[in-house]
Amino acid sequence: MFETTIRVLGGLLSAYHLSGNDTMYLEKAVDLADRMIPNFNTPFGYPLSNVNLALREGLIDPGWPDFVSSAEVATLQLEFRYLSYLTGNTLYWEKVERVMSTIKDNLMPHGMASIFLNWQTGEFAISAVRLGSRADSYYEYLLKQYIQTSGVENIYRDMYNDAMNAIHKNLIKKSGSSGMTYTSELIPERGRGGEITWRLTPKQDHLVCFLGGSLLLGATTAGAVVHPVSIPPRPEELSEQGQRDWKTGMSLIKTCMDTHDTATGLSPEIAHFRIASDTMGHDPNYPSDWYIKGAHHRPDELPPYDARYILRPETIESLFIAYRLTGDEKFRNWAWRIFSSIEKHCRVETGGYASIINVDEVPSRMEDKMETFMLSETLKYLYLIFSDATVLPLDKYVLNTEAHPLPIFEIPQDFLS
């Protein structure tokens, strides 16, 4: 449901707009959305993880029959809302708005989303709290829903601000050696008496590297006291929270670039950060602040999943936003370094790009796989960072989580009644 929405529905809607309103794209988008709409018919409106497009019915995830991912149900809104705007059919809007309303009613006390929701009760499950997989784009779309409708839906600005406050309070940490800013995860553990405690784990997925750019974008929209802000914004143009988020965003982007300090110049799928109780020895061959868990595998073993680079775009996405909001050439230089590493280690001579299974190994071993986000996001953000700011300007477009641009619009009056 999630992947089809962000990749296919989002792609069709972008193509419709960018083609000058070629009706074929909109007709296909409506057909696809209509096949997915019945999947929202659950007790609390959360769509199930999978949808059979031919039968027009939802299917539970057999691995997690009682649950849906927080990111998956809360990362459909930009696409379905824009489809309602284009067609005048409020059904699409109502379905995804109900999801957000139910989530808001069931938020956990700390204000963050755990990675699973129970689709039968509407409540968050006692599960990991993190900014990586199954949670990441929940936070991204809180902000982008506010931006999408020209900043009039204060509910999403407030939910976003509350979430960023909770993240700063609970998940943002600094490494011991050089003070790198990174994000942790909260893992629930049940004691003998059944009580729940939360263990802080210094682990950051590459997926989290979207957050640096997202914080900058939030600081200059939800966190701005004047509109538009300067490039780069002056401190007095941002609220106190906006100034904090701008600073954290810049620090996280620097950390994500530091995780490219590997043999290939590419960052791993997962980085662990060193804390006082760390049992990992301080190997002089590895950065002093972070490491790839299990990287010292035996020669006859495959490297751990953590060590892979699967052509992910998140750091480049943040570099693009940072460049657009500051004009600082260092972000272009950093993006070029990553692009050069991708060309050197991931390009396949006969065409296309491949994932590599260990970023700290040269020559690198390839996996015969190129995810669709390589074209949709990684190369698009690289293209955009070296393009003029008039190409998809950030005050006219919001990019969905698969980097498909959707125009910012005003909510029609009949949608508010």
C-alpha cells in the first residue's frame, strides 16, 4: 500500500502536473487510487499493509497480523490529498485525514510514534521508537502536510513541533569523542513484573539522514517568524525552536557526511555510535565516534547487513535542501563527493548501478540489485542540487517521500465545510 502510493500514485500525479496536465496520468491515478480506497475500511481507518489491486481489498502482513507500520499509514497523505484537490472528490482526502486524526488521538505520552500501530484498536503498540525504518516518513509528512496546503493547517505544524521537541528531549545525542550529533533509538523491555522500561540504543539508520534537511525545511517554514526567510535565514527570522532545529539539522547533516568516511566513501546502512559502556574496542582503523557493527567478519562470511550501501538518497536529499536554503557551495561539493563514489564503486559497465555489500571493502563486491529510489530520489536530488533554484522551487513544490514533486496549493473552501 505504502510503496505503491509513494512511488506509483505519487509518480502519476507528478507526471500529470509536469506534463502540463496530460489527462492520461490523472485517469491512471484515479483508477489506481480507487483500487486502494477499500483498504481503508478497517475499524479505525488505518489501511492494511498490502492491497490486492485486482480484487480491491486489503491484506494483512502475515509477519505482523495485528499491526501496521506508523510510517506506512501516515505517508499517504500528500498523494491522496492532492488527488482530491485535482478531482474535487473529497473521499481520498477524508480517508487519509481520518488516519491522521486517529493517530493524533492515540499519541504516546512522550509525543513520538513507535514503529507499529494496532489496526484493530487504533493505538500505538509497545514497540521501538526510532527515526529510521517504519517511522521516518511519519515525521517527514507531518511537516510536508503543513507545507502542502500553504501553511494554513496549524494542526500539522503543532504536531510537527511537538514531535521535534520530543525527539530533541529523548533521541538526539552527542558522541563522546568529537561531539557528533546523532539520533538514538528507544527499545522497550518488559521486566519480570510486567513493567515496561525503555533502553536507549546509539544506533542510526542511513534512512535517518533525511532528518537534517527536514529540520532545516521545518525551521524556515513552521519555525519562521517572517515569510519568506532570507537565504540563508538570519537568526531573528526564526523562532527559538526554529533556531534550535536549524542548528540540529546542520549538525546531523555533518554527521551523515562523516559516516561516508569509509574505504569507498559511501555510508553504511546502519551506524552505531560509541558510548561509555561500549564493549567495542577502539580499533584505530575505524572512526573514533562510530563504527559498523560486526564489520570484522571472517573472510568466508558475508559482511553484516549494516555494512551495505544500497544506493540510498537520504544524505543527498538533505544536502539538496541545505544548498537551496543557504546557497553554500560546500553542500554541492559534498554531494559531488558522494556521486563520485557511487560512480566509482556502484556503476555497472553494461548499464545501471548496483548495491555494494561492504562500504569498507575495496574492490567492492556488488549485489545484483538497483532499487527504484536510485532513479527516483538519489539521481534526482543530485540533479537538483546542481540545478538552478528555479527548477522545482521549494516555495512552490513539496516533494513526496519518493522525491515526486507536487505543487503547493490552497485548500478549496468546500473541503473545509
